[in-house]
Amino acid sequence: MLMPVADKSHWTLLVTYLKSLAWIFFDSFPNLTHRAILPDVVGTEWYLTVPRCLTYVLSEEDYFGGDIRNWPLSIATRIPTQTNGFDCGIFVCKYMEATILPRDVKWEE
């Protein structure tokens, strides 16, 4: 599940891998402030987004084996990052493309 996250003037991407029960955070302009919002984002997404998107799945008690807020959270590394202060939205789109398509993404496009 792909969840673009806007925090003030910066976009990041939180990806939920339902099969492996894990979260991965993509940030094109990595810094500690962006990472600091993750616990709140995961908690908020759990309460607001996930039940709406997965109502049919969540109707079965403990389908995911517990609270998804406790799943491991990784920070994506070795990913392209922006060199200016305004391309974060484009990078989020490219991260989503790279996550869902089974081919190499051309970052120059």
C-alpha cells in the first residue's frame, strides 16, 4: 500500500508491504526531522487510512497477526535524492513507480 505523506512543505512516501508485514519510508531529502514524524505518521495512517482501504481484510480479527504499528520500519537507502528544495513530489511519484512496476525506473525522465 502506497501512502504519500505531506509534512509542511515536504513530501515523502510510506510503503506498507502487507505480505512481509513491514513498512519502508522513502525520503528524497533525508534528515532527522522527516524521520521524527514516522511514529506519528504510522499511527495516524493506521487509524485513518488502513481501515478504510482494507475494511474487508480487517474484518477478520488478527488478520495481520497483531497491531501493524508494531511492524518493522525501515528507511530506504541507496535511492536517488533531490538536489534542490522543490522536487520532493516528483521523487515521491518516481518512488511509487519504482515500487509497483517490475522494471527499472528511468530517473532522468
